[in-house]
Amino acid sequence: MIWQNDAAAILLVEDDDATRESIATFLRGHGHEVREATTAAEAMATWEAHRPDLIVLDLGLPDLDGSTVIRRVRREATTPILILSARDREADKVAALDHGADDYVTKPFGMPELRARIDALVRRAAGPAADPTGQIRVGELAMDVTRRLVSVNDVPVHLTPREYEVLKVLMMHAGRLVTHGRLLRAVWGSAYGDESHYVHVYVSQIRRKLLAADPTGAVGALIVAEPGVGYRVAMA
């Protein structure tokens, strides 16, 4: 739902008063509507009552772990969830993303980074991944999912079927961090959940082919790695 003036409605869940007030002031200053919660119980009640466009969620809440909120929301909605947490271990990031979070920012963080991540998730949630013609476009990178074609500035990029599937998953989740596990399950199947080196090899091959079609390197740089966690296609 959009509460007013087409601004994104954000539920901010953070128990540290200073951090919450700082973020809320910043987001409101950029036109967003913000509701605040300090506990998991309050967050779930506010989400039920108002169904915001996006949730910014701390994991270390005083009553329950933030993953409880993720699971509750994911039972019935695809509302983007951005984790904001001091937990910086790869295992914590992977667990939150596999529970259904869309992105993860580690404290301390800069407000410009936070805004960029939020804007990317809001844009991604604004409409379907592909337009009515079956095109997914991120900057100069385009994918025709109907014809299984990829191009850069209208220059065809010849990918193997597996390379195409990897890129398709990333582009359909543009702006969202996709874990190695999710990529593996989507492309190779559940039996390959621990073979993350497969992903590294195929992403490297895709980047090389994109670079050949775009010598400036700008399109190849759209695929951003989060070491030990996964990859995202950056929103142009």
C-alpha cells in the first residue's frame, strides 16, 4: 500500500532509540512515510495493520529474533525486507536471506548506502520483473525471457543455457542479494545446495561475455559480489 503522495511506506523496526530516530528522520526527509517499532511483536502488529511497502528490520530485538518477523511476513506477502544488523558473520547474513529477507546492511553503515538499497528494493517491488513484451532491462543489459536472448546495447551476448539461467535469476531479482544457495537451488536443483564454486565459475563466465560486448566494463560491473554470501544485479 502507498500511504500518501506516492511515497514508499516503510516500517522501521529498531530497538536502539538513537539509531531508529536518525534513520526515521533521514527517510522522512527523502519523502518516505515511516512507522516505527521497537520489538518483534510491535513490528508484526504494525505490519498486520498497515501493510507497508518495505520493512527495514534489525535482527537483535529485545523480545524475539528478527527472523521471526521475516517468517511471519513471508507466510503471506512478498513485501521487501531490508535487514539492518550488527551481526556481520556470513552465516548470519545467509540465514536471514534464506529465511526470506531481500537485502542485508551491516552496522555501522552510511545513510547514502541505506537510501540506495531501499530505493533499489522499492523500484524492484514497483512492478513485475519483465514488461509485457517479456523484456527485463537493467541499464544497457536486456534479457528477452520469451526468446531466451541477452543483449548489451543491442549487441547479442551468447550464453550457454546454464549461464542464461544464472543471469535470469539474478536479473529477475535485480537490486536484491541472491545467496549462493538460492542460485544453486534455482538453476541446478536442491541436490547442489552446497556447491557454491559452481556459481563463482558461471558468474565469472557471464561477466567475461558481458565485458566482450561492452568494453567499457559498465555492464559487467552490474553483477556485484557479496563475498561468502551471494550476488546481486545492481539497479542502474
